[in-house]
Amino acid sequence: MIEIEQEKNRKTRCLLIGAPKVPLDELEGLCDTLGMETARSFSLTRLEVRPAYGMGSGKAQEICALAHELECDCIIFDWELDPTKQRNWERLAKLPCFDRQEVILRIFAQRAQTKEAVLQVELARMIYSLPRLAHMYGDMARQRGGNYGSKGSGEKQLELDQRQVRERIQKLRKQLKEVEKVRSNQRKKRSREGLVSCALAGYTNAGKSSLLNALTGAEAFVENKLFATLDPQTRRLTDREGNVFLFTDTVGFISNLPHSLVDAFKSTLEETLYADILLIVIDASDEKAFEQYEVVLKVLEETGASDKKKIIVLNKTDLIKDDAVKISCLREAFPDSVEISVKERQGLENLLERIRSDLIK
């Protein structure tokens, strides 16, 4: 009975494989957010262009043997795994094999709460799964429908499922367009009221939700994990001078964000497009702060919001207050930034003053 209970509570063990010279700490964080346990992770010394596995068959067999030796339940790759290679890997390893995109999609599926987020995540999963349906079937010849003397022999099961997925994608896009209309009407109402809108954008886990809570007294969900927030929240703030601001928290960005997710979350990311000002929140304590800022700019460019007025907000400065070198580098890289610490509630009034002054310009 004890062994059954232990097996029930056991986390899914995974072997993480990275591209050359690419650290796997972010992928490990994603797996932890998903509730998985990393048995081992390592980056390859080189990645060859091979049709079967993306590397030599000898190296592929070595990885599969390691996965079984470590009693792993799956193998996860830090680069995009096309459907053919995914099928080849699963046949060789006799284990589920998937990529970083699948991990992100699973996290989003777990955390979606509102109807809008659920629709967006389902759309992303449908788009991602459509070209991968083929490797789910061992017998491609199974057919349904069709009789002797009719026009054809009927659809293969694969063709039937692909058609159903395409129809579902069209239905989801139609439903999301209705959501976009609602958001558009809400924005028009705010515009008529003369309310200033500020969108919080930034890398996942940079502290956007915490900042929203600190500024407006909201109760947005906060957790020290990647993608703690999927559902955007808009909250009102009236400052001491009587000015009214609307702050909107948006989904966090991440490197190699699947294009299907950017497409699916278009209605959410449109908040950055129509905001009067963007607050780009950066985790100042993160060693990859500069790279993460570039990722944020890239996603904003994809959404068409790259030309919006921006304020760079360096959060978590309390964690680097004794690191004079890092502080100096950040100030040199972001000379017009506002330094804050949401945890210590420092710099928030300076941020509001900066927002007021930038909007007057």
C-alpha cells in the first residue's frame, strides 16, 4: 500500500537535452513549474543536421540508454522538434519525447483560468498538434465511411482527425474574435472617460503582478515560478494629485516563445498595442537581464507595439544593493530606467512621477 502511494505521488522524471553552449536553467525552471523532476540535464557539444534525429544515431542511442538508466519517464529537448524527428525519437527511446514548446503549452493549459485564456491555450495546442497527428497512428490505412460503388473509399482516420482539428481551429478563432470585440469596446469606453492606460510587459517572473498589486492594491496571483500569470488584469489607481491611471498586467514573455502562442494570445497582447505607455519590467537581479530585455523587445515588435512610449522599470534592486558593479552596468545599459523594489516598496512613487512626466511631454 505504501509503495502504491509513493508511486502515485512520484513526480514525472525527465532527461533534458540542450543545444550546444545553451544553458538549461530556464528549461529546468519550466519543468519545475510543470511539476516535473529533472533527473539530469546536459547540453550537446555539437548539433548536426541529420534527417532522423538531428544528430548521429550513435549519440541518439546513447541518450536513450541514459534515459532508461536514470528511470526517466520522458526526454525533453530545448530546441524545436519537428513531427518527423519526434516520431523517430519516440520509436527509438520507447518513451515520450517532446520539445520546449510542448512544455510551455502544458504550463499554459494548467494555469488558464478565464474563458478567454482557455480558448487561447486550446487554439495554440490545436495549431501545434495539427502537423503532429500523423505520428500518433501506427496504421495510416484505417478508413471510415465510403461504400462499394460510392464516389470514394472514405476518409482515412488521420484525414478525418486533421479535418476536425482544422474546423476546431476555425471555431476557436471565431470565438476569440468575439473576445477582441469586447476588449475593443472596453478600450473605447476608457478612452471616452479620458483614462490613461499603462500596460505592464516583461519577461516571465520579472515581478509584473507584484508591481500591479503594490500600485493598485489588486490581488493578482503571485508565485515565484515561470508563467504564474496568464489571465490579464486591469486595475485603477488614483494618485494623490487626483490623476486616474489604468494598469494592465499581461502574460510574461520568454525566449523562443512559440509563434502559436503569440498568435493565440493576440487579444491579450493587444493591450500593449493600445496602451498609452508601456512599463517594461526587468528583473535586475537576473544574470540574463539584458538578454531578457531583448526578448521582450522582439515580442513587442511582433505584436506591433515596438514604437509605443516606454519606461524601463528595474525591479528587485534590493537583491543587488551590495553589488556595485552590477548596478553600474545596469545604469549604463538603461540610463533612463526607474529603479524599484516591489518587495521593499521602494521607488514606487518615483515610478508614478515618471509616468506623469512622460505623459505630459
